[in-house]
Amino acid sequence: MLVLYDTTNYEDHPIGGQLTSVRNFLRFLAEEEPGVARGALLVGVTKNPAVVGVESTVEIGGVAYRFLPVAYADTDLAHVQGSLRMRFAKGLLKHVSKIGLKKGDVNFIHTPEAFGPVKLLGRGKCVVMSHGSFLNMKDNLRFYKRSWLADAFQRYLVWVIKKADRLLVLDEGTKADYERLNDDVHVVLNSIDHREEIERDFDPKAVRLLFVGRLSAVKNIGPIIEAAEATPEVASLSIVGDGEERERLETLAGRKTSFEGSLGTEDVRRQMREADVLVMNSTHEGVPMTILEAMGMGMPVVSTDVGGIAAVAPFGTVAEKTDGTAGSIERSVRVVANCYGERSSAAYAKSADFDFRSVNRKIYGYLGVCC
């Protein structure tokens, strides 16, 4: 049996790591390994506290996957009251016996707090997908950041790296760091399932900027707003997403900036069709799905050089690098605007590397699932 763990409900809830990447893997599995898909179990969270610990099904790619929610997740991303990681870990400890793990099972772990309960059971192989570096992760926690729990969690993450049967990472830098602790580490890619070459009516004197992501401190969105409002060549900035930083960010916005809230897949694609340049400004990342999705719709990118971004969106051809300041963002937007056609074509061409079938075929091979 294949068991997949992530802090999501696998449908529409935007909390949790790399929902699009996970769903693309499950869609691939439904299409190419339907027998494995029908026997798999998804362990996640629910928006309904009354069904925690109750197995049901969720349909993905035409397959009714078994689904076991072990924790309740807040739906108001701007006013989350506590750590979802902590709730998920506690819930999994409480309900792990309901999974029915056996020795030959494969645990595909997308959220590291699932590793401890599963590993301690000693049943099945543990393959950990690291969507961002676990090292120094304590510096980017929202809750418990300055308490002893942050240090304990960091030590726990080092233990996860050491004890995982196999680790899948998104960039060579993380691979090199992890290989000091574990010799079974492999680089894979995030994936996209939609590519659409857009013919934009681009005006270099009225550039439309877009940000998509959680409105959290690590995304460093303030300088994006400052740059958009101060740059004469920028006509608008649309901010898609929600989170704890929203109220503060709204105080920084002027007439050019609009907050669209948390949107579904089709509405995000509509925003990408109507914008020209994606701007990301994170201080800590893996490989943001948003960048891959934007490239798949021919959008050049302005971004900081963190995580694996440079490997998937090469600076100087697809993307333009900033240092995170408003002035640097302003300069980078002007560079992209001056060679927009070339950057847009390069972004769309590069996005072919992230097709969900080819990417997830490789990931599936690393899992070693026995049919």
C-alpha cells in the first residue's frame, strides 16, 4: 500500500505544502497506475472537525482515493489561531493505528511532522519529499519561533533527514546539504498540468504585475507593493492569496494595488492571463509552484535568488533577479519590460520541462511501490 501524508484535504483547501504538486502526482497515479491509486491512502486534514479520524474518499483523476483526515484546519488564513503542524502531528499520533501499516508499505511523506509517528511504528519504507530545505527551518516558523520548541523542532528535522529511507529534494543545494547526513538523496522537480501560450497585448509603459501565494512574512511582499506604487511604468499589481500579513499589507497599498483573496485554480489562471509579469520576493523557498505555473502561461518572472528558483527559471533568460528591495524590483521590472517578447517565449519553452507526467514518472520510480 502507498500512503501519502500532507497537511491538506487534497481538494480545495489552500493550507499546506505544495498542494498542486501533490495533486499532480495523484492525477499521474490515477492515469498510469490506477491499481496502486485505488489501494492508496491519503492522510491529511479536514475543514470539518466532526469528521477527524473518519475515513472517506476524495476523487482525483477519476479515482476515488481513500482519505483519512487526522486534524482540523482553519479556513481563515488571515487569522489562524495555532500551528497546523502541531495539530497534524498530534492527530496522526492519535489516529495512526487506523492506517493499518504493514512492513511492505511505502510512506510518501510531504510534511515532516508525519515522519516521527510513522517511523516509530517501524512499518514500511519512509520516502520524504522535502519541498524546501529543512535546515534552519526554525527561522521561518510562524508559531513557537522564539521558544525552545523551535530548537527542538529543528533537531527533529535533522533526525528526519538522517533516518529517512530516501529523500527527494527540489534543488542541488539542498541535495548537497542533506548528503552530509544521508546518502540516499535525489533531485526531482515540481510539476504542472497546464500549459497555455498567451498572446498578450503588452505595453511597456503600463506593465501589469502579479503576486500569487500565501501572505506571510517569508514572502516579503511589502517591497513588491512599494515598487509597484512607485514605478511609473507599472499600471497595476494584483495580489492573489490570503494570510496573516494581509491587514498590514493593505495599509501599504495605494491605487495600483488590489487584493484578490484566495482563489481557485481557474481564477488564478485568469489572473495570469490578464497580467504580464510574476513578481516573487521570498526570503526562503523551495521551488514555488506559482513560478512554474506562470511560466506555463508565458509569464516572465522577477524574483529573489533563493531555494531552487534559479534552476527552474534561469536568471537573464526567463527571470530577472532582485535583492529583495523595492528599488531592485523596480529595476528588474524595467529590464523585463525592455525585452518582454524574448522573456515570455523563453518562459513558455522552459515550462515544458515540468510536465506532470514525465516528472511524476520519475518520482514514482523512486518510491519503489510494489503492485
